[in-house]
Amino acid sequence: MEKYIATYYRVLEQLAREAVSGDTLRDTLGTVVKKTASAMKSSGCSVLLFDAESRRLLHAVSHGLSDWYIRKGFLDADKSLSDSLEGQVVTVLDVATDPRVQYREMAQRQGIASMVSVPLRQRGNIIGALRVYTNEQRHFSADDIAFLTAVADLTAVAVENAQLHEQVATIPRAAGDAMFSRPDALRLAQDLTRPMPFAHPSEEEFAGLLDFYKIQWMYEPRSFPLEWDGDKVKEMFTPDFYLPEVDLYVELTTMKQGLIREKNRKLRRLKELYPEINIKLLNKRDYHRLLAKYGYGPLGRAEVQKVERILLTTSEIDRRVRQLGKAISRDYTGRSPLLIGILKGVVCFMSDLMRNISLPVSVDYMAISYYGDQETESVRIIKDLDRSIAGLDVIMIEDIVDTGMTLNYLLHYLTERKPASLEVCTLLDKRVRRLVDVPLKYIGFEVPDEFVVGYGLDYDGEFRNLPFIGVITPTGFTKSTDRASTTASTRRGKKKPKKSPE
């Protein structure tokens, strides 16, 4: 007994150094599962990450498990040792009979007899699980559990360190986000399972295209058995990519007719056995057609190529707008707020936001222009409200707030109309440019000092219909340029100034 306790202490010391070593997360977690399996004298060990949105456990890294078992299918967090995600250590003596195991038959084929699942904790959140598998039935002792709990804590520290490194290098993605919020399990799983290199150049090209549009993807996450020889799987099919946001598997192929025929055969068989699976076979010409179907590519390619990078994806915007709608619905329970939008850039945001507010709402719009030069520019209202707002609960909807000067003018203007209450909801907050401290009740995202377009925001009349928000660099733009006039001119109808725009 003293011998294996000493082994546990020695391994914990090694893993503690590894967790803060600065190595890549892939290397660190790889060391964790190898040393843990060795110390436990087990047949395998894996780290799984919890995706709260889909309620799935995603494979991050494993040791001692076959490739087909790793890709057996997604783990449902409510069906696969679910108590582990409630903070409990779960032990399974007999995998073959325990209903808490989601894939009992495949676990038996892997030779797994017993297993234990320990939650990964990060600042009050359960972010995943550490699992150990044995090929003989085993009662896990209190010392085993204590060791695995310590390993799980060190694993969570390694994930947090990787998260901190990324967040220090980038700005917060949404105003009010905590520095140590729950990690993005899908993105981490994608990074950890990204092949080095890809099996074929077309896969790397497709992954690069998905990365540009910030579409989350997973590489070969699941293998589908197609033919059996008794209890053994004789043929399997592993699609190249899975796109979680649209629940779609993608298999890439070249133009070689023989390969296309063989893959088509497998796809037909897969659809017969798994009719619920959504899968497409694509060649290079199909890439943009696929993106267009899911809202990314209905635009001219020349216009998209002007966008330097995607700042916020369609799905990120959708999720945040839903959250804002819920917050407004909660705060205004029992009331019927009036939403006031400033044309034209707010159209996309306001349309989506009102659909996510579960209260009776009214809407109205204002339009403004500017006069004077860029140093003495003033605001002129060219379309006023169609109704009185006296005694009403008013929420002013903005697409972006930067210097705050225009918003400050409009808030004073509306306050004189004596509403019962007046708050501001903005999709984007460019706080770094703030000159006037304006109160913002609801904020979608804080953005950097860059020129952003898409989702209603334009530059010289272009880019409004982009389904995402991207970054461009117009001619003459510098981060020190005053955006107060150029922002308003491009999104609210003023003619482009003679000076170089921001």
C-alpha cells in the first residue's frame, strides 16, 4: 500500500509542475492522462470537456483507448455518468450492467470492465470530467479517489492557465464577462483534436475557411459502424468534420470518380443505419454553396474578401441577442416598453432583439444627420418620433456606442419628452473611444478600436447585409482618427466627408 501511495505523490508532484510549465494544453493534458493511467495501473484515461449549450461531453485527450472507441459517438451529459457533472465522483464496478454508462456495449468491446469519473472544477463551475478505465472489475479505494480528485484539480488549473493566456492576449468578448468564465469547450476540443498535419490538403483548406468565418468545427469526432462480423466491427465510416452549430457532418472528396463512388456507397449505408444523421459529401466547388445555405456565403466573394477577419459570428450574435431579450423581458415584467431605434444601422439588431422579448412592445424610429465640419459638427434630427413618449418606459436601441457624444445629445433630447424611464441597449460598446460618460443598461459586446461592419453596420453603404460582424481598414483609417463623425456618416446617411474616413 505504501508503495502505490508513494507513486501517487510522485505523480502529483510531476503533474503540478506540468500544469504550470507553460507547455501547450495538448501536451499538458497528454502528460496528465498518460501518467494517471500508469499510476493507477489502468487500461486507459481520458479528459472530457463539458459543453453547457449542447449538454455534451467532448473528448479532449485520451490514453490507452482505441481510436474507434474514442469516436463512438457524443456523450450526453445527462446519460453518461451524469452525477459527475453535479460535482460527484462516480464509480462503476460493472460497466456491462450499470445503466449510468451510455455506451455499455461498445465499452465491453473495448474491454472496459470498471470505470471512475471525477469532475473537473474551475471556480465554482464543472467544466468536464477526468475518467479512468480498467479491464478488470475494480473497487476504487479512498486513496484512489483522493489521487484522482487531485489530478482533476490540476487538470482544471492547466485549462485555466491556457484560458488566461488567451484572454490576456485578447480583449473581453462581451462587456461584463468574468476573466475566468466557463471555458469554451467546443473551441478547446477543436484545438486539442486538430490534426498536425491534416490527412489531405483539402481538409486543411476547408478548416481554414471555417476558421475565417469562425464556424466551430470538430475533426473526425465520430466513427459510424457500417458492417459487422459477429461482434466485431468490419467496416466503419468517419466523416472528416462535424459542425456543431448546424448539427452537420461533412465528408470531403476529390474529383476522382472512383473515390466519389466509394464514399457515396458508404454514405448510403450510413443513412440507412443512422437516418437521424445529417451528412453531406462535398468537393471544393461545394464549399461556398454550403456556407451560403447556413447564412455565411450569400454575398459576393469580392465583398467578403475585403473583410480582414470575423470579429463576431452569426451564432455568437444570435446567442447574445437572445440573452439581451431575456434580460429586458425580466426587467420589464408587467410593463410594455417602447423601443426606439436610430436608423439605419440598428435595423438588424432591433428586429432580432424585439423577437426575443417576451413582452408586448412598441417600436419607433429616429433618423439624424450632421452639419458643420468635423471639428464643429452638430446633430440634426431629420426624422422625429411618430408619437409622444410622455409617461412611457423607453429603451433606446443602438447598434454601436463609441465616443458617446451623439448618444448623449439624444438622451437629453428624449428626457425632455418626460418618459417614465429611459434606458439604453447597445449591441456594440467601443468603450476605448468614450468621450462622454453615457449610461448603458444593456450591452452586447465590447469591441476594440477598429472599424467594424456587418449586421447593419456599413462603410460607404456597403457590408450592411453581412450576417456577421467583421473588421475592415478603410483608406486613411487609423485608430487615433476621431470616429464620432465618420461612424455617424456611414451608418446614418451623411455623405462621405472629403477628409479620409476613419
